[in-house]
Amino acid sequence: MSQALPGNPTVIVKYMPGAGSTKGANWFHKQKNGDGTLVFGTSGSTHFPYLLGDPRVKYEIKDWIPVMATGTGGVAYINAKDGKKFDGSGNALKGSKHIFGSQGATRLDLIPLLAWKMLGMKVEPVFGIKSRGNGRLMFERGEATIDYQTTAAYLQASMPLVEEGKAVPMMTWGSLDDDGKVIRDPTFPKLPTFKEVCEKTDGCSTSGDAWNAWKSFFSAGFPVQKIVFLPAGTDQAIVDTYIKAFEKIRARPDFKKLSSKRLGEYPMLVGKQAASATVEATTVTPSAKAFVIKWLNADYGTKLK
């Protein structure tokens, strides 16, 4: 961004942890400068509380101005002991108790928690960790026996665990084709998707309320998970400047190579494409929302409005 924006400004990354990014989103929503010196980067953990009506959400994503959006994937993996049992289905894993370090059931962790539930696995989440990186550290220390990471973190930090034989990849969440069907993640084409594992697992169905809810939230959380926003009220000239900057970044000859290595094989959407994708990432069907709210309350005592 520094190289692409006019004047080559210094870009300072400010982390604002708390409530799975809700604290930072609430803060950003109050910012009204709109002078182009502030942008906000979201993830699925920002979108899900908004979609579910979490009472801690004080922000309205529709007020913000998206200028760039991109997707990601996710890989679930288990420890070596349970990995020996894994045969491409969840059948042999149902008899074991699994521990998972979670940021919270209303965050992006909703996707794996519901997936494991559908597979009939007994996964006990330990809530309250501050980041998925801390969840991985729990796994490394043996405090957790199952984990997942989004693509970038998996490539950089979890893949070494697999190479050392300490972790066994179970499945990806998949990707979506142009018709909205779940297909294999382009970054991990050799790994089965949750859909494939579900189809091989007794009692798991890729139709019905649970599947429809899972797919709806997966679609909102992963294919368009990372979005860069400008504050509400930003002048169109500034918006256009950022769009041109991201177009310039995307057009770099080395961008695809750099992006694939660090983030995986996912396209960058800019301008109108980003705006359209943002609508998809922040919308779920009423039936999916109702199913998930009921499930969260039944399994975790989570009460949402």
C-alpha cells in the first residue's frame, strides 16, 4: 500500500484485540475523519457477530466503504494419535474426546464447531483464547488435540507440524465454484473438503437444515473473508485513490507469486467487485441464522437477540 498510494505514505498497522475483533470494529465505526489516513481490515470473526446480532456489536458494516476483498480457506487437523484412526470419514473419531482452543462460538470458529458436530465428534471447546495463533500454540503444547487455521496461518505455522508428524490434516472447508457448489480448496487440492468427509461419515448429511446453515455461514465467512474498508462519509476521490492503489498492487508482476506463497490461491477483488462480494459476505438466510442461534444456545448457552 505504501508503494501504491500517492506520496508513498508510511503504513502503520494497529492491532486492537478484544471480543474477536468486535472491539476494533466498534472503534472504527465511530471514526468519521474520512480523510484517507485510516482503513480497517476485517475478517470472518468481524462479520459473524454482525450476522448473528451479537449484543456486543455496535457497528453497521453497510455504512462502511469496501475497496478491496479477498477470500481464504481453512484446514482442520488432529494430533498424531487420533490421526492414525482417520480414514477420510469421521466414523473412527466419534469415540474420542477432542479439545479445541476457541475464540468463541459466534466467531469464525462457528464453522469448525458446527462441522465437527455434524460429523458426530465430541469436541470440547476451551473458549477465551485471543487468537487462532494461541489455539495453535495450545495444540503444539498438547493442551488441545484438534485445531484449524485459515490458509495463511496454516501455510506458515501449522504445515511444519504436519511435516514433523505432530499433526494430521483432516479436511479443508473447501471453496465455491461459479454455481455456488462446494469444491476443493485450490490451495490444497489434495485434501478432502468437509463436504466429502461428511458424505463418508455415518449420520452426516449434506442436505437439510444443518448443512444449509453450515454452507450459508461458510459462504459468508471464507470465500470473502478479508475486506478493507474506508470509514463512512469518505470522499469519492479518496475512495477512487484507494481502488487504484489496490489495482496497482494486483497488477504487480510478482503479486500472484507473493500472494500464493503467503495467502494461498485466492483472487483479490477491487472496487465494484469488492462491494458486491461484501454484500455476500455479510448476508445469510433467515433460516440459517435461526438454526445457528438455536444450536449455539442449546450447545453453549449462548444467548443472542
